[in-house]
Amino acid sequence: MTSPKWHRYFDDSDVSDWSILRFHEAWIHENKDEIRRLNYQKANDALTKSLRSLINDCKDEMKMQEAARLLANKASTSCTSYVVHARRNQLFAGPLNACLDA
């Protein structure tokens, strides 16, 4: 059996709990010891590829529909709505204005 082409977040989390922010939080947690991987573009690419793979290859209809909803939401949302970054050795995910105030 081959492993899925999507990030394990989507198998480890209940479909009703999926969100773009939670994916990024899981990415941060998974990569917290590898600062070079804490890159928004890498996380964003992994998210997009995972959602497309779920839509195209997953046999679970509920997962396919939720992946399509998230991908559409991702495409219509500005990347400045939320930021994910490392600052002063602390990982932060939240609204942009909270980041600027920190």
C-alpha cells in the first residue's frame, strides 16, 4: 500500500475540525525543531498540494468535499489575514495585527 499524497494532518484530524489555520499550527508543531522548514511558502505549498490530492485521489466523499471547500476558501482569502512565523524563538500563529503588536 502506498502512503497518501497529502499531509498527515488530514488523516490525524477529524474532517469537521479541518481549517487552514489548524493546518499551519500542525505544520509549526511538526517542524518546530527545523527552523529552516518554518517557511510560509513551504507550508502553503504543502497545504495546496494536500488539498488537491485529497480532491483528486481520496475515496472519502466527505474529505473530498471539505478539501474543495478549504481550497476555494484559501484561494479567496488574502495571505495577510493570518501570519505564521517564528519570533524570538517563539512560534506564533494569529491575526496580523496581533503579530505587529507582539
